[in-house]
Amino acid sequence: DAKTTQPNSMESNEEEPVHLPCNHSTISGTDYIHWYRQLPSQGPEYVIHGLTSNVNNRMASLAIAEDRKSSTLILHRATLRDAAVYYCILRDGGGSQGNLIFGKGTKLSVKP
Amino acid sequence: GAGVSQSPSNKVTEKGKDVELRCDPISGHTALYWYRQSLGQGLEFLIYFQGNSAPDKSGLPSDRFSAERTGGSVSTLTIQRTQQEDSAVYLCASSLVSSGRTEQYFGPGTRLTVT
């Protein structure tokens, strides 16, 4: 799997937007960009994924660079509940990709 | 609908004993995965099942670990002769199919403590 690079930690204020970056310069043409998050003392939770176009869902938006070498997860209005570790993971959509490979992710802190 | 469920939520066992952890995936999901997370550590892949194919056991740390999936649904992870280093949260996930196009849904985990 291609590798991703994320900042170790970020801080945000409540009710402000948060932009979580991810670099994946060795991404292949069939790799999907997935984001998961893990709240304290809980299992990981799927957030969003995309291939080339920007994606929106009820939780977040995913902005993918034109060359696909980077992406940004956008939380439009951070809440205290969004404090979690966010993982950016590449998954090959061209075959039967199995497990997720988790890196260290970005620990997001949200201040009231 | 119902999500992924795991049981028990907590398990304390003595070193050397065998334990069984259960996972009920989302109905209709053909792919099932086991991961574990030791205290303060990252998530580590253990094994995954896709339909009737042979499971990918490449992440199992030793031959004390095994898993089966009966009828393409429920899965049991068995750890024989538990050791203290087996203490961790064991997480199960399922997805519609095993593909990069699909997302995985995780259960709440089983916290295993080996004393």
C-alpha cells in the first residue's frame, strides 16, 4: 500500500472549520483515499472516502488535489465530539484489497 | 440497522488460559476483519475473511491465534495459552465486500486483560 503522511496533532476551536491534511505522493491510479476516526475508548469509525472528485457527506467533506498527491478532510463546524484521532488510508480499488493499514493519524483537539 | 457487535465487551483471564472472542458482522457483509489495539499503540491487522475464500492470516502474531467464520456470518477469534502481551482491545469490522471501493464498519471491541 502507498504511504500517507499526516501531522501528529492539530488543535481547533469549537464551531470553527477544521482542515486535516494528508500527503500521499506515491498514490496509484486505483487507490481510493479513505478517512476514519477513532474517538477516545471507541472503535474506529468510517468518515468518508473518494477517488478523484471531491466528496461530501453528513459528517465531512473530502477535497482531493488535482494530481491526487494530497487530500484534505474538512469538518465544517468542529464540535467537542469531533476530538479524535483521524486516519488517512489508501486502499486499492483495483483488486480485492483486504485489511486497512493504520498509521499514527492526526490527533485533533477541540477547544470550547 | 444493526451495526457490528462483539462479545464479551470485557474479558479478564489468567495467563495460560484459552479465550474466545465473538463478532457478529452487519447482515449481508461478506468481508470480516479482526484487528487489535494494545494500550497506547496503533491498530494492528490480524486476519480477514472474504466470502468463501481462504482467510488472509498474514497478521496473526503467533500460532496461538486462530479464527473461524461459520456460515459466512459470525466469527470467533480464539487465543490459546494466553500471555500478558495479548492484553489489548480486539476489534472486529465488516464490509460489503473486500475492496478499496468500500468502507469498513467497526464493532465496539472486546477489551482483553491477561493477568
